[in-house]
Amino acid sequence: MDKDLYFDEKGDHADEMETSLMLHLRPDLVLPREKWGDGASKKYKIKSFSEGWAWAEREWSKISEDTGVGNPHKSTKEKGERFFKDVTRKMGHFIYELCQADTEDLYE
């Protein structure tokens, strides 16, 4: 899914998208809004990682004060519900199409 069609703030951990999803799915696991950080984080010194085409796991406690990467403050349960419904609908269509496919004849 194109996250830009749903969310204003970019990020990748406890950001607007993830927080919105959690507000929809499990709000009991989300801290009160006044305890949310701003998502500021340290960047890699290695350029390839920062460019996004190479990947390595990050130590959350070393890159962010609260382990969030991306500002969650525009998160809402309504955004999370809309995104969740669209993602699950798209995945459902894929799984249905895959189940209906003739595995001996997959190419046009």
C-alpha cells in the first residue's frame, strides 16, 4: 500500500502508521498520547544503510530516546482502521487469486 495516501508523517517504528494501526487493533497497548515521543532518531554513519538499499538491524535504544522512529502525533484509530481494511482486502484478493490459480499455467 502507498502509505502516503493514508499518513502524513514518514517513519518506520512506532510512527504514525504503526501507532494508528495499534490504536485501531489494540489501543490498550498504546501509551497515553502525552507520553509519545516525537520520533527523532539517529541516522547510520554508513551511507548505504541511510540510503535504504542496504539493511541492518538497529539497536532501538541507541538510535532513539523512546525507541520510536517517526512522529506518531497525527495517529488516529480511524486512519488505522482504514489502512487495516485496505491492506487486508488487498491481501485477501491476492490469496483468493493464488488459490484459484493453475500452478501449471501461471504466465501470459
